[in-house]
Amino acid sequence: MYEMPEIRWIVERAAIVDAIVAVANAFDAKDWQKVRSYLADEIDIDYSEFRSETPRRVTAEAYIKQRVEGLAGLRTLHVSTNHEVTINNNTAECQSAYQIYRVDSTRESQNRFDTAGNYFHSLIKTDKHWLIAGIKQTVVIVSGNSQVHGSLRGTS
């Protein structure tokens, strides 16, 4: 494995964590153009624990479309912590913990759906910055009304 100088590793690690956190913040702001700027053209996704879908490769545009539909009408807060980063030249892996709070203010009751667990991101480095090329989500905690989340409505 390539050994990079410590200061370069620290700079690259910070850029990787920044990319992951920027996407989380962009989800909350519904800034889909910003989300797109941090995604590779194709992404390997695995949300099988959350939505029981088969892991697959999708275009960045298809990934964003699914997020737009799933989060439509919701206020959200995506929290990303405990980042463990491994860098190997122009590729990287990052394991982190997350919490996602979702609120549907149009519902009078049972208007929250919260999840927490781990993300496993794979990234590639380009001329500009690190891009997310793979996302796997594991779920540890589920709380509230799953019908709040757009992609889960009608699944209970």
C-alpha cells in the first residue's frame, strides 16, 4: 500500500469527510445540484437494510431522483459522525455513523421517522475533489412512523 506523507493524508482525510458531510447538509437544504457535484457519474448503492432493495449501480441522476421523491415535503436533519477513513492513492473508504431525523409537518400526529446506523462510502479522487462512488447503509435504530419517508409510504 502507498504511504503518503502525514500532512497530505490529513488534508485528503479532511476533504473526504467534507464531501460526505456536504452531501448530508445538501440533503437537508434540498440542494440537489450540490449533491450532484459530490457524486461520481455512477454509484454503487446498497440500502437493502432500509428499503429491502437489491444493491445495484445507478446513475447519479437516478440516485438524486430517488432522494428528491423520498424526502419530498419533509424537513430533515442528517448527522454524520465517527468518520474512519482509509486512503489508497486515488480511492478511499469511509465508515461513519449517522442519524437522520425526518419530520412531516403536514401530519398532525405520528409525523416523525428517525433512523441511525452506519454508512460505508467509497470515493474516487478527481482533479477537483473527492467524489462518492459507493454508498452502503446499515440500520441500527428505527423509530417513529415509516410512512413519513416517501420511499416507504405504503410498504407497512
